[in-house]
Amino acid sequence: MYSPLNLSSPVLELARYPLDKRETLLPFDAADELIMDWWLNNPESAQQLCFINDGFGALSCFFAQQSEAQLVHISDSFLAQQAAMNNMSHNQLDEQRISYKDCSDEWPEAPNRIIIKVPKSLALFEYQLARISELPEGTPVLIASRLKDLPAKAVKLLKDAFGNVVPELARRKSRIMHAQVSGDIQPRPEPTRWDLPAFELTLENQANVFSRKSLDIGTRFLLQHLPKTYKPKKVIDLGCGNGILALAMARRYPDNKYVLVDESHMAIESARQNQQSNLPELSDKFTFLCQHGLVGFWSESADLVLCNPPFHQQQAVTDEIAWQMFNQAKNALRTGGKLRVVANRHLGYHVKMKRIFGDVEILASNSKFVILESRKADKSKHVVEEDTGSEHESE
Ligand SMILES: C[S@@+](CC[C@H](N)C(=O)[O-])C[C@H]1O[C@@H](n2cnc3c(N)ncnc32)[C@H](O)[C@@H]1O
């Protein structure tokens, strides 16, 4: 589960979060290693270094080991924060040296250097570059990316933000670039807004929110197949994004209780904002949690879980999170409770749900998507993992 990072001394052992049980994905990439290599050749004495989008804490751990600076980890992702915390602790690094901020927090006013990895979402990148442009003129910025994660639009955003961007030669299909805060403050992009007339909702989306410009077609299909609830129930919107599924349900069934969960701080902020602006009278019916799925959630406590599962984590395509979400949903549901999912047909999620729940029903399908539902038949808590087909008791 832990992979050695050989550039560091002593060698760091790093893991993704959640752990990738199939061990196919590393917790760092070549762009991280270029940053580390550059620092080993150009060490600076710094009081405070800021890392933006440090995926699994590789940079945080490396710099905790190689510099005396206070470290600030800035990310929109709860999973990224958790990974950094776990890796700092696993490597017995001083956890007091690092603080964690998300995009809505105040950022440090005058760090000695910003180190930023280009994120998957260019809207998030634009937002982060605008925040960086507010720092003191001349603050050095080190930008890193794998070439395949650096589209021409990202390069344009960099030029717009800094004017002069000096690239180093690409190595190992990755590149680092140098820039300085120019003093020309860029406006922070406004959240996007779009309407969902069928449910009388207007949805506001911060930069890193899924489907921020318009309704996702998978979500649209699930909205056409929302369950009917005749008695007040506890409904979980798992991976809620802007909260659209729970809010649409609440428009029709205001007596239910709704729990909205996402690992993106911006998603949870947007969902909370959307509940307040669309259904302010239901505030006591809504709970918002920024965390990894339903970890730590009361078992046997929910009646319905709605989910449009993620199929990537940061830049990597993976179904690991979906597996974990389905297992977590089974644990959180009461006997008789149901998990309803929308998924691309080709992902084969019906096989996963059948393995976990023992049964699955295809409620609807079109050329691209299926709506799947599994019912929790009993209280057994076996967890099913994909690769080995192994099943074990979770408690
Ligand atoms: C496909 S989007 C669906 C968003 C929304 N439900 C919709 O239909 O528009 C999946 C969501 O899952 C969230 N997500 C990804 N990994 C997660 C995790 N480990 N725990 C909670 N949410 C997660 C993503 O941030 C994203 O908002």
C-alpha cells in the first residue's frame, strides 16, 4: 500500500487516500519529482512555503523533511488533506509544521514561495491563480504538471496571471515553470448559476463543482427517476456536488431529512448555499458533511442513498471510490433501505452492486446510462473488494 519515494532521504513511504487496494496508482507523479529534484539543486531558506493541489501529501512530506519552513497545504479536496495528514504521521514528520486550508479560507499573506500543481479543473486553476495574484508582487511561484495534464488553456491562464512564465525543459513527460506574482490582481471568477425549472431550483456552483456550467446528462436521467417517498425518511446524497439530487427530492418530499456528503469543500459550500437560497424553510432538515463518503457514518440509519458516483480521483480514472461508496451505503442503510445509482452503461456497476447487496434491479436505461437500485436485505456487514473478489467482515 505504501510506495517508497526514493528522492527523499531517509526514503519516505507514501500512500494514497483512500488506500488503493489494487496498488495500481502511485501517490506521487513525475511532476512532483521534478519539483523535489529542483529544490534539491536550488535549496532556499524559507519561513513559509505554500503548496496548492498537493495530491496525496508527497510534497508536504518531502518539504517537511528537506526544509525548515512552515508548510501550508491548500486544497479543495478533503481526500488530499487526509492523505497528507496520514503520510506525515506515517513518516513521523512534525505535524505541527503544516497547516491545512481550503479555497474558502484566508491564505497566508506573504509566503516565501508558492508551489502549485495544475489541477484537473481549469476553473479551479483560474480561481487559484486569481488568489495567487493577490499576494505581494514578486512572490516566486513554481508551477508543475505532467504534460498530459497541461492543456493550452492552462498555459494561457498562466500567461494571463503572471505575464512572464519561464518553462524548464520537459523531463519524464512533465514540466516545471517559474513565474512571479506580477502585482496585477486578477478578479476571482464568480460562481456559475443555472436553472432547473422542473424543480424550481437555481443552482450556484463554485469553481471546482462537478457540472458547474450546466446539468450533467447522467444527473438529468436520475432526476427523471427519483424515488417516491411516502413517509418521512432519511435520504443521503452521496457525492452531492452542488446538492442537486437532494434539493430536487426535497422540493417534492419536504418531510424527509437530507444528508449531503462530498469530499470537495467547494461542492459542500455550493450545496449549502443552494439549500439556503432555494429551500431556506427546510434548513433544519439538511446536514452537510465534507468527508470521504460515509466513513464514520451511523450504520443502519438511512432509508435511501442517491448516488451519481465519481469515476476519477484527481487526474486518475478509478472505480475504487465507487466501490467504497457502495459498501459504505450498504452499511449506512437500514434493512430494507435502498441505494439508487445512475451510471454509464459501460462501467458495469450493476455487477458491483449485485456482489455487495446480493441483488440489483435495472430500473431504467437509455443509450448511455442505467439507473440501478439495490435493496439491503439483511444486516450483514461483509465488504466486497473488486480485484480479489475477496469478502470479509468489516467488524
Ligand atoms: C459525478 S459527481 C456527482 C455530483 C452530483 N451528485 C450530481 O449528480 O451533479 C460525483 C461527486 O462525488 C464527489 N466525490 C468524489 N470522491 C468522493 C468521496 N471520496 N467522498 C465524497 N464525495 C466524493 C465529487 O466531488 C463529485 O462532486
